Amino acid sequence: MAAPAPTNTPPNKHKVLGRLSLPERNFVANALRAETVGGVLLLVAAVTALIWANTAGGSYESVSGFHFGPGSLGLDLSIEHWAADGLLAVFFFVAGIELKRELVAGDLRDPKAAALPVIAALCGMAAPALVYVLVNTVGGGSMAGWAVPTATDIAFALAVLAVIGTSLPSALRAFLLTLAVVDDLFAILIIAVFFTSDLNFAALGGAVVGLVVFWLLLRKNVRGWYVYVPLALVIWGLMYNSGIHATIAGVAMGLMLRCSRREGEEHSPGEHIEHLVRPLSAGLAVPLFALFSAGVAVSGGALGDVFSQPETLGVVLGLVVGKAVGIFGGTWLAARFTKAELNDELAWPDVFAVASLAGIGFTVSLLIGELAFTDDPLLTDEIKAAVLMGSLIAAVLSGILLKMRNARYRALYDAEERDDDLDGIPDVYEQDKPEYHLRMAAIYEKKAAEHRRLAEVSAGARAEDDGPA
């Protein structure tokens, strides 16, 4: 399939999933590159956890349940809890920076542009929760797990894209990333509001004081990891002991970083720190969390229970059906009532395919599952199995849908990446620049001159061959 010709029309704000601006395209490309690598590691960690939990005769439970830490500070935790409460704070710290950047420099800074992903994300969280509630109302199950299928795991979703080898155009990738950022925000709010135990106001007050100090140091432009890392650890410890989930501390600190660039700055402090911390989050924190959270005993009977118990069936249907219908329906409604038009190069089935990909709710879904059923270890493991099954089905379904359109995606992707004048800027962003066309004219004139020379050489050689012996 021939690549579509670049258009001279600038990015249209009234187009749903229209072309990104060049800075936003570059940011999305860099962010997703790191997330894709982290997603592959996440897949490896999840598979390792499942193999370990089902073949090592109890060693998985022994290791993940091993306790260490200063008990006098209330931090004598198991390895599994260190991963969920400690390492995931790094993940949510990066999520906080991403959200802050989107609010001040990304798509969410413009209320009109933000409406689409926010409405899509909200519908993509409300519909799975509604599916879970309906299933458990009919089946007489527990309502405690309503929030489990509401999350989207961007790293896992991108790993699926890497495995199936599809080349989504940047608009669809940015839509998926923005959905995940908004999704993370509401997941954070759900954890803070609905999964907070009895509050320790002394510890909470200490955490708030620590956050104020953190904010003041940032405003005074104090530099040095040796200042912020110890302070961050103190804030995290106090937040953990306050009864509020400790990952909230990571989000709060991420949101405090400045993500707008000042004159002379190539990167804002937030972008710089995100660049440093993202590999730690995607390459270490999240995979280790998956390693010590995804290990559940899997058997024929256990898999059958996933589809027979209302709690687990609600999670599976929430991820597979609720996410796809919610995000697709929210996007369609936003476009319908704002009189926006879908990008001419895409179709509504493309939106549904990406919506089904968002049904992969691995990391945060596992975390919420642990918080929702913390007093019932057996049901917690069953909910984890349901998250794994639902994410797997969503991955397979979205993979099939995306593969059906892969030739079209490849053409769009190639057109976006084409840089015939080799100036480092895709040609599609330079169609209105006279200097670009002059460079291309010089390139073609050089090629034409070379072809004329080769034609003359070929004509001379033929004349010699046709001459008298």
C-alpha cells in the first residue's frame, strides 16, 4: 500500500485523533519508547511469577512473604508489600510528573483538547465498574472489587503492540498514553478515597509538613539528589503510617515538580527528572511488583472458577467488555456532541481497537485487587487470576483487531516518519515551509543531474558496442 501523501493542512483542533504538533509527537515517541521496553520486562516478570508460583513447591509464597524492615518505624513489611507500597510509589511518582506535564504543556492544558481523553477515560472507568456491579448484583457477589477493572496498564499495552508488531500512528499512540495518564489520576483518587484505613493524624501531619518542605525546596531551586531522596523516603514512610496508601506520596511529589520550560531551558526540571526516573520505574519497580504480585496458582479448576464466581467474572467482563465499550462510547459521544470529526485517515473501528487494548489493566488492577480483598487471601488470589485472564483476553482481542488494520497503520506511520531532506524533522510537518521545498528541489536536481550523467555514459557504451568490429 502506497503511503498517503502529506497534507498541507496544519493540525486541526476540530479533528478527533488528528495529527499531533511536532513537540508533542517527539515527547510521545520518547515516552512510549521507554514504556515499551518496560512493558516487555513486565511481561517477562509476570510469566516468571506464574511459572515460579506453579512449579517451585511453595518457595514463591515463602520469598514474597518474607518480612524485613525497621519494625520500630512501622515498616516491618513483607517483600510483596515492599513492592506494592514502596516500588509502586516510584511508578506513581512518574505518573504524577506525566500528569503535571499534560496539564501545563500537553494536550490537557487546552480544555477543548482535554475534553475528549478525559470523557473517554471517565467512561472507560465507569463502564467497567458498572459491569462489575451488575454481575455481582445478579450473582450475589461482593461489591468490594468494583474498582479492580477500572485501570489501564500503558506499559503492558505497549508491550502487546511490540509483540504483535503493529505500527500505530502517533495520534492513536498519544490517545492511548493520554487515556492512561487520566486513568492513573482517577485510580489514584479511588485509592486515596476508598482504600484508606483508619487515619493516624500525627503521621499524616508529618507527611504534609514533609511535602511542604519538598515544595519550598523546589521553589527555592535547591538542587541535589542527596537532599530530595532522603526527604522523599521520610515522606513516604510517614504517608504509609498515616493509613493513606503510600503511593499517594509519590504522586504528590511528582505533581509538585515544574514541568514548564523557562527561557534558555532545553528541558524543564520535571522532564529532566522523569527522564532519569522513568527507566527505574519501567525497568525495575513495576517488573518487581509484577514478580511478587502476579504469582497465583493456575489450574483447570482455578481457571474455571474465574468464569463461575461473580467477583472474578465481574473483573474479566469489566476489563474486556466494560473498558472497550466505555472508551469507545465516550469518544463517540464526545465527538458527537462537540461536532468534531474523526481524522480522515482513521476509522471508528480503529478507536474500538485501541479501546479494547486499554482493557489490559495489569499493574494498578492487581494493586486495587489486593486493597479491596485484603482480609480474604483466597479471594485476593482469585481476583489476581481474573485480572490476568481479563488482560490476556483483552490483549488477544485487541491484537486481532489491530492486525486487521496493520497495513493501513504502517502506511500512516511511514508517512509520519518520512524525512527525505534528512533535517531531522518529518516532512509532513514542513509542507508549508518554502525552505523545505527548496531543499527538496536541490536534492531532486542533484539526482536528475546524476541520472543524466549515467544516461550519457550508457549511451556512449552502447555506441561503442554498436560500432564496427
